[in-house]
Amino acid sequence: MAGHRFVHHTMIEVIPPKLLRGPHIQSVLGSVGLRRWRVRAAARPMLAASVDQVVDAGHGVRLLVHHTPPRANANGCTVALIHGWEGSGLSTYVLSAATHLWLEGYRIVRINLRDHGVSHHLNEEMFHSCRLDEAVGVVKWVQSTFPDDLLMLAGYSLGGNFSLRIAAAAAQADLKITKVVAICPVLDPEQTMRAIDGGLSMYRTYFIRRWRRSLECKKAVFPQRYDFTRLSRFRKLREMTDYFVCNYTEYPDLLTYLRGYAITGERLANLTVPSTILLAEDDPVIPVSDVSRVARPPALKIRTVQFGGHCGFVADFRLNAWSDRFLLREFEQRAGKPAGQL
């Protein structure tokens, strides 16, 4: 695979102001503070037009989605968006992209993975990252509900990982996906976990706190089923995940579980859906070097940028994310429209 490292691999030249070039400031500014306020303000019309639906994802699994019908300038395309781990359909980066695309005439479906958003009560069994069948199932629901639209899929971080695995399973699942874009997708979960545990403590603290909060929500709606008292003792994500895997999943050990949703190796070798991965070289959570171990079928393009952090891609002091324009450009190319500028 090393001999094909730079096939379909392009470096994008997007240079933010010097004060915005740090990986941590990019990662933090992408979702908090003033940017969160500005994104939610801009999203108000889209949110007002959205309808929450609990959908059948197959085998009795129910997932929460937020559907926003297209505006008067409808272009015949549906974009399904998948958030990252412990995010939701209301995460800042999801709302930012959704609003940007909706204003351009796209139908938007913001998907909540199991136990994300306000959905812990919908299924008794807990979420884990290998639950691909239900993610495929909810995208099949989107396809069957809007059969006349071109179907496109975008995901962030773990949602990007899910999006690529859905694309790889599309032919077998009879999914007709026009385009997939994965932004900062988890490539090798073992390396991502190592980066979080070994990096700045704020990332580890953030993910562990959000995960514990989610587990408490699960316990509250199924008190007879779950007791997470022992999880409070863990300070490292690897230790906490190991305990979770061995006690609450069907996987025999941590490494088997992590490799179950890795997209390195040959996982994407048979991918036929046109797909693009966008990675930042300064991502503190997803080691960009892991992309050298991802298979490179003709349908897959890799785009890297020097500055962006983890799902940040903040372009200017108004805290606009150029990844929104990147998404639009990728989708317009597949929809047969002229590509815009980043």
C-alpha cells in the first residue's frame, strides 16, 4: 500500500491568519464561544423549518433524525449529516454545515447515532462504534423516504468514519449514494485513543466528561439495567473503554473492538461510491500519518490541509469554517454544477 501513498492525494492551500493557526485554537474555536453563538443564530430559520422524527433503522432499532425540507430553490439533492462521538445533530459543526447547504437548496437530514442527542430512551442496548448496521439502516430510510433525490452523505470525526463504512457497504445494502465526504474521520481508533490520552489533558477530560454524562442519561432511563459506578474511577480513555468493552459489548477485548471499526488496511479497498476524506495535518486527535495505511481505490480522494485542528477549519476572525464551502464544492461537483471557490 505504501507504493500508492500519494495516489488521489492532494494538499489544499488554505491559510488562516497567524493567530488562528494553532491546532488547539482551531479545534476549540470550531465549536465553542462566539462561533457557537453565531452558528446558532444563523441556523434559526433552518431549525424552525426542521421536524424531529424517530425512524426505524432495522431490527427494532430506533434513531432520532432532524429533517429540514429544502427551500424554494430546491436542487433535488438530500444531504445526510452524521456528527462525531458524543456530538449530536445539534453540534455546532453540524449546524454550520447544514445551514450552509440548506441555503443552497439542499434537503438536510441530521442523523443522531444511538444514545446521542436526546435519544437515550429509544433503545435499551447501548451505543458502540461498531454498530454499523443501524447506521446503514437509517441511511436506507433516508433513501426510501426521498427516492427522487440524489443522496449524499457527510460525517465528522467518528461520523466521518461511519460515513465511509456506510459507503463501503453501499452495494451490498442496495444504497445508491452519489457522494460521501468525511471530515477528520477516525482512521485507526487505537491511534486516536493514544493521541487523546497522550495529548493535552483538555481533550481527554472533554471526552471522558461527555461520555460519563451520556452514560448517566442511559442509566436514568434504564435504571434496572445499568450501573456505571465503577466507570467514575478511570482517568484515561483507554482504561475506561477497555472496561466498557469487556462489560457492556459483545467484543472479547479492547483491540478486537477498536479494529472492528478501523478504516485502515483493506477496509475501503472495494469502495465504489465517490468519496473524499479531508484531514488537517495539525489535528491533535486524528494522526494524519494513519492515512498512509488506508486503501486507495479509484473512488477515494484524500485532501489534506496544513491548518485545521480537529473539525475546526476556522478561516478568519469572523470564525467562518471553510470546510462548509468545501462540502458544498464537493457536492456540487457530483451534482453536475460548477465548483465554487474555497
